[in-house]
Amino acid sequence: MMLNDAKIRSAKPREKPYKQTDGYRLYVLVKTGGSKLWKWSYAYGDKQKTMHFGIYPMVSHTQARAKRDEARAQLAEGRDPGVVKRLLIEENLRAAELTFELVAREWHANTRSQWAQVHADDVLRSLERDVFPLIGALPIGELKPPHILSLLQAIEDRGAIETAKRVRQRISAAFVYAIAKGIVDIDPAEKLGAALKPLRKGRQPAIVDLGRLRKMIDDAESDYARPITRLALRLLALTSVRPSEIRGAQWTEFEDLDGRAPLWRIPATRMKGDLDRKEEVGGDHLVPLAPQSVAVLRALWPLTGSCELLFPNERHWHRPMSEMRSATCSTERATMVIMSRMVSVPPSRRHERVGRAAREGA
């Protein structure tokens, strides 16, 4: 006779455990202490086996029958339901151990060889600061879009709009790695870009009027700063290179300073870009030098000519000048780049002509 809830509830404990049977070998085992356990017996090969489905009423009659039917279907496919259940438990335990932080660090270690050291450190630092404290300990397979959107919005709330977008990209890349490894099936960060605040696109502060440009150069020349810093600003105005290229400039990079075609050869390894760009054969950045640029180098030589770097740190001469000092060059460089686009000369000569025009008019 088939079981029902009333019959199960009314079953009383006896001196020995006993069974109340349902259909297809499903039964409730009533124990001497009064607990009631769902069990199912089955034959696999030439062995009789038993599966446990849980405690009644935590597992209802309907749920127990559903578990039995699922197990019978597995048995019909030639699989041992007990082994299937055990493997599922082990898989769930492994999944719980695969936290987002563990997988993200593995992704970073696997990918960092493609990046410059500075960029690799920046990626890991952003994850350690903004991501791991919030979702790092959670199983990566349990993360949903709302979990990730919440942390990205927290970054936006402090005004770091661009950082939030970069962090989303890095989280997404970690998930793509996890998909390739068979750890997860989807990337919950993939579509979140549309939910983030738009990045306000604006030009870098720059002066595009030649008169104001002359005044800016005069102000930089008269500013209270150590001579090396003023010479760095002057060379930037004449060459329009990136501030980071000024910071890391080495005396060995300059060629033919006493000849007719003085040149600054910035190695590809110091240029902005990924490792492929840095390792590119013939990828050095060539900056023709105007006579005024050579004059700056001659003025600088007595100050730092004995060093490897043109513009060393004030305290540690084996290190480049601080980023704080070189950051003052950003606006000036933006100005020079914009002005260069307004001058009708071939790209290979813009560094020379724009710098010369700025200095002669100052």
C-alpha cells in the first residue's frame, strides 16, 4: 500500500527499527528514537545497495519520490546512482574550494608574462584593493552579475569611473580563463559594462594658442624648481615625448649630438604597449633633435653626465625622478601634441619643428 503524509506522521517508534514501504522500493525507516529516514534499495550488477534520501519531514514525501525517480532514471542508463551522488558531492566540495581569488591569481600568474612588470603589478593591486575583499572568498561558480555589479558601483561611488571599467575587464578576463579551464560555464561580468556610468570623454588640459604657450614656457622657466627639473620641462617642450620617457631617459640613448643629425633613440622596451610591442624588432622610437634640444643636453651634462639617467631622483641618483615631478609635464606634453597637429609638417619632423617654434617665440 502506498504511503501518504498522514500515515508517515502517525508512525510510532518500536523496540526495533521498522520499514514503511512506498512504491518502487522506496521506504521510510522508523528508528527507535522516533526519527524517520527516507531510503531506497536497488540492485546494481549483482549487488544490493541502499541510498539515503534524507530525514522526514525535512525531505517531504513528494521530494523523496522525485529523488527515487531520478535515481531510477540513472540506473536505467547503466549508471550506479550511489556513485553519481558521491561524485556530485565531491564536485561540489571542489567547487567550493575554487574561490574567485584563487582562480584570479592563477589567471594573473598565467597572463603576466604578456605584460610589462608595471602593468602586471597594477592589475594585481587593483584586484587586491577592490575585488578580493568583497568576493575573493566566494566560490567562483556561485558568483552572479549582481555580486560583481555591486563592487563595481562601490568603485564608481568614490569617483573612480575609469577604474571601475578596468576592474570589470579584469574580472571578466579571470572568468574567461575559468571557462577555458572548465571551472565555470559563463562570465557574469561580460555584460555589465552597459550598467556602469559612462566615462566623460574630455581632452587633456592643453593650450592651443601660441601666445599662451610662450607664456607657459616662460612660467616653467622662472618657476622655483631645481635646475634638473626645469631642464626636463624644457626638453619635453622641445620633443613632446611622454613624461615616462623623459623620466627614464638615459645618456646612451642619444646619438650624433655633435653631428648634423642628432637623434634620441628611445628603445622599444621603454615604450608604452604590451610585451609584443616592446620586443618588436626595429620598434625603437626615433626623435630628431633640434639645436635647442642639443643645447638642453649640453646644459644638463655637467649636472648628471656622470649618471646613467638624464633626470635622476633628487635623493637616489640611480632611480628616475619621481612620478609626481614628471606628472607636471603631462599638460605641457598635451599642449605640444595638439600644436604639432596644427603644424603642416611630416610626422617624422614634428618633434623638431614644434619645439623650435615654441622656443624661438618665447
